[in-house]
Amino acid sequence: MNAEDVAGACMSLAGSAEDYPFGPQTAVYKVGGKMFALLGEDADPPRVSLKLPPDEVVALQAEHPGTVLPGYHLNKRHWVTVLLDGVLDEEELRALILQSYDLVVAGLPKRLRPVPDAP
């Protein structure tokens, strides 16, 4: 996946919003006002930071050293930064994006949780 694919995957999720609070080079994806992904588009290679359960953070870093890194400028226990260097395939990266989104949605008050689109 490239940066454009990641942005599309993030924006396809119910209630997702894109913001640039840290400047034009870093897109922040939020649901219910809480971040679930940060996309560094200008980095080489581009990278996305995602919130995951702590045990998943450790496992991913061990499984993909050099590609899955501690969250850049984020809580290292809950966030990872994934280089978009082709090591993780599209399906795996989409699953991580969804896992991050679901984790953040689960922590939102019910009144702020998005209602999924009807099929």
C-alpha cells in the first residue's frame, strides 16, 4: 500500500475525519475526535502510525523488525509506526488500520460512536 491507499482506507471507515493539526505533511485520521492513524506522507518511505493493544505492539515489532517501529512521538506501549515499504501486504495493513479504528471506537462514549452505513 502507498500513502494514498492508506488515506483511502482510513477515510472509508464510518465517522472518519481527516485533519492536519501538525502541519501539511502529516494527515491525522480521527473518529469521535480521537486519533486512530497518523500518516506521514512526505517521509521516505511514507509511514503510518496506528494504535494497537500492547501485546500486539510487541508481537508486530518482533515479527517485522525495521518495518514496524515504536510509535514516533507517541506512547510506545500503544502505538506503532509502520513503514510503507512493501514488507506488510495490503490485507495485513488494512487489518491493522481497522484494528486501530475499532480500538479507538470501543473507547468512545456510546453517543460519539459512529453508526455504520447500512448495506
